[in-house]
Amino acid sequence: MADRKIRRVFIARSIGAVIVAAVLVGGLYGHPAAAARGHAKVKPTPAAQAPGNSAVGMETQATHAFVIEVETEMVLLDKRADEHMPPASMSKIMTAYVVFDMLKQGRAKLDDELPVSERAWRLQGSKMFVPIGGRIKIDDLLKGVIIQSGNDACLVLAEGLAGSEEAFVELMNQKAKEIGLKDSHFANVDGLPSPDHWMTARDLATLSIRTIQDFPEYYHYYSEMGYEYNNIKQGNRNPLLYKGVGADGLKTGHTEEAGYSLTASVKREDRRIILVLGGLPTMKARAQESERLIDWAFREFNDYKLFAAGDKVEDADVWLGSDPKAPLTVANDLVVTLPRKSRKDMKVTVDYDRPIPAPVKKGQAVGKLVVTAPDVPTTEMSLVAGADVDRMDPLGRIATLAGYLVWGGRH
């Protein structure tokens, strides 16, 4: 009796399962039931350990400071980086950026000669010593701006390329918005003190990165050690260029209001770091503090490449798929930065809804890769399907659904 009863229950469940499956199979695109859903177990990847995004506290006498790893965009040091600061001659990086943009668009050429006005000739502060009434090539003027920090060279470029300083400043403010400067405003082309002229340390770093990325053909000006014009030779004011630390730019600044400041780029092997310092008391302090912070950034932090674009992270279960598994990959290289001492505690985990419903398209975002380490912010990257997986044919779907309804999640 007991055996017959078990058989009747089994047959009834089987028939019911097939009927339900047949009803559902035509339009079922999701998971079979709530019980089949859930997050995949969070587990370390085969890469074993992985780093996070963070910064370690560091003291500096600068009133404003910002240090960022370019590739990973990890902030290593942030001291009042979003406060307005007088940029002094560091704002000439934007002056040069606008000129580079005109050159790249074909609106000007390096050998074009621009006239020197009396106003440009009389302009005070750091100078290229342009001759009144003369004509100077844009190539020479850029060297005068970047290497010699010439206020007069800035004005010759502005008047020659835009008609007036005011018109050129409008271009600077427009371009600042276009390239993502969050809180900067320009009132002149040379950085001389003005209540309407300010930048933030973060914006200076952003501008520097865009200069390097957007104009590799012109970036070399920033690493040139000296330039002679009108029989007057002047050396580049960037102290890091003389230290052998890997510096290849960008610009110093100094006014009584701003103190001594520096925006610098340093590259060692595959790492590039941007440093912005403002408000230092002396030229010597600027040289010493910039070198100290650069050495600290490269010594205490490192980049770790976890996955290259297209690397398989793991195989994911696929519900009602022609293949039971789909490879999960990353679309871009995953490189993270963290303090070297945190490497032993870093972890990489995968997070996605299991199983993934078919059909699955290659490149489809299906989850995320999560990188954690103690005392650092979490880093996340999308996981994408590495291959197409079609849906099962109708008979396969019926059999799978019937099996699920009969046996539950055991098969």
C-alpha cells in the first residue's frame, strides 16, 4: 500500500510538472522561481589577493595639496584640494592647453608669427622679454610661456590668436567646463592676482592629466630644461626636473598671495603620479616638499594588475541555456592602487545573480567584481559575459522545468 501511494504521488507530481512546464515554457525568460535566485557565493578569485583604492594620511606644510595616481585615479593625498586657491603661473597650463587645442584643430600652426603689442611688451612679472613691434613664432611663444613662465608671451598668444586677452579668457573658461574642471575661473592669461581668478588643486591635476592625454605631441615643452630668447637664457623653474625622480612637467607658480606652488607630473616605469602643492613659504620648501611627497607616493603605494581585458574570472551558471555555463570576464584591464603593506589583506570577490537567465549576449553586464582591503574604499568593476549562450529548445526547457518542479534545486 505504501509503495502504491508513493508511486501515485510521484506520478501526479510528474504530470503536474510537465503541464506547468508546458504552460510556462513558451514565454519564460527569467529565473524558475524565487528559490532559484540569489547571489553567488562571494569568494576569492584565482588571483588570490587584490588591492583596493585608498589613501594613507600624510602631513605637508603646503596649504593645499593633492596627489593622484593617474591610471587608477586613486587619490593618495588630499589637503583642501577642493578649496579655491590662487594658482599664479600654474594657470598658464590652461593658457597653453587652449593654444594646443587650436594647433590640433588646424586653426594655427607652430611657425605662425604673432605681433607683439606695447601692452604685452610692458607687462610686468616673469617675462620672455618680447621686443615691442616684433613678430614671434607660436613655437617660441609656447617655450616662453611654459619654460620661462613669460607673462608677456601669454599676452602675445592671446591677442594674436583670439584678438584680445578678454576673448582668449572666454575660451579658457569654456574649455575648462568642457574638460571637466569643477571649480575654476580665469580672469587673465598669465595668473597675476585677481579676485576673479582661481582654481582648485583637484582641477589643476585634472587639467594636467588632460594635457598629457590630449596633446602628447606638444607635452614635450614641459620637460625642456631651458630656453634662450632675445639673447636671454632662462631655465625651467620646475625643481623636480633637476632631481632625477622621473619628472616630465608641468608648471610652477609664485605670487605674494599664492606663495610658492607647483603642479608636477612624475613617471616611473608604468606609473604616473600628479602632484599639486600650493602656499609653500619659500622656493626651497617647494623643492624639498615636492620631492619628499613624490618619493613617499612611489615608495608607499603600488599598482597591481589583477585582470587584463577579456580574462576569464569564473564560469557562471545559466538558466535554460543551450550551454549550462557562461564565462564571466572584464571588459577592461583591472589595475588598482593601494598601500604596499595592505597587499596581504586584499581580496577580490565576484557578485552576480545566480543563475543567469538565457539568452546571454557576449558583452552583457551580468554582475560585478569587488576589490576590498582593510581601511580603504571598495573598488568595483562590471563583469560581462564572455560568450553568447542561446536559450534551450522547447523540449529541453520542458524537461528542465519538469525536473526542477519535481526535484527542486537538487538537479
